Amino acid sequence: MKRRTLDIMFSAGGLVLAVLLLIVGIVLTSNASFAKNYVGDQLSQQHITFATVDKLTANEKNSACLVQYAGQNMTTGKQAECYANEFIGLHVKSIAGGKTYADLGVPQSALQAQVAAAQKSNDPNLADLQKQLATVTAQRETLFKGETLRGLLLTSYGFSVFGDKAGQAALVSYLAALLLALLSVAGFAHALSTPKTRAFAPTDNTRE
């Protein structure tokens, strides 16, 4: 095979790959932009604002991100992660001694049964049992709301991470496409400067 033909073949192949990588990069960039804009729009609609530094509690001030985002409106995935873990997470843990919504289901059911039994037997402890049930029920409802909001915010954060990864992958695709394009141009230039009759690996017919 002629050296010039081989150079053209490899250069053309590299150019095709460069175009494909460029297309992949454009698609990934589009996805990254969509993820960023979508997360930003959805979070902005919630009108969540971080507390200013002077309104943060001592425990909240121990969180670097709560201090960093103090007074800002939530519009990014990183802010959503911070608010979910460092603000909501902190307060959720303090509601029922670290117990979750699911954990309180057992004592709530037990108290409901005790209240029902006390009502039938006119137990003098009925008022106290009802008070305990009301407390546990209120805690469980608060935990449900807090854990639900926390989960939604972390979902937004996860979606934003995929967008960031897509942006990084797009950058790699662009760089690879540029490298292949440069190599292809160099290959075409070498092909044009190579004599048409020159073989890739000329056979040595000389004998000793």
C-alpha cells in the first residue's frame, strides 16, 4: 500500500472520529445546561432562603456551608445538598432524639392501642396517654415533612451532579475531538508532501 494512501485513510478516520466526538460533546453540553437550568428553576420556585449568619444557632454555625450560603436564595444543587443535610438534617435529628419517621411508627401504634383501651376502661391515665400520643403524632408528622423535603432537595442535588458530570464529559470530548482534528490535519499535510509512488514499507530486494 502506498504511504500517501495510508496517511489519507488514517487522517480521514481520525477526522470522522473528531466529528463524532464533537457531536457527543454538544449533546453532553446540552444535557448539562438543561440539568443546571432545570434544577435552578425548580429550586427558585421554592423560595428557600438561607438564614443570615446572625440568625444561625451555635450548632448551625459549625456547618461551613450554612455560613457560606448565609442569606442567599437556594438556586444550585450544592446549596440544596447543604440545606438538606446541614439544616434540615440537623433539626430532624433533634425532634425525637434522632429517631426517624419510621421509628416513631411503633410507639405511635402502641399509644393508640393504649388510648383505645383506656377509653373503654375509663382509665384515669387517659389524659396523659392522649397527651403522649399527641406529642408523638406531632413529632412524626414533622419528621415526615422534614424527611420528605430533605429527600426532594437531595434528589435535586443528585440531578445537578449528573449535569456536572455531563459537562466534564463534554469537555473531555471537545479536547479529544480537537486532538484528533489536529492529528488528522497533520496526516493530510504529510500525505500531500509524500510522493505518490512511495510505498509504506518498501521491500528490500538486495541480496548479500
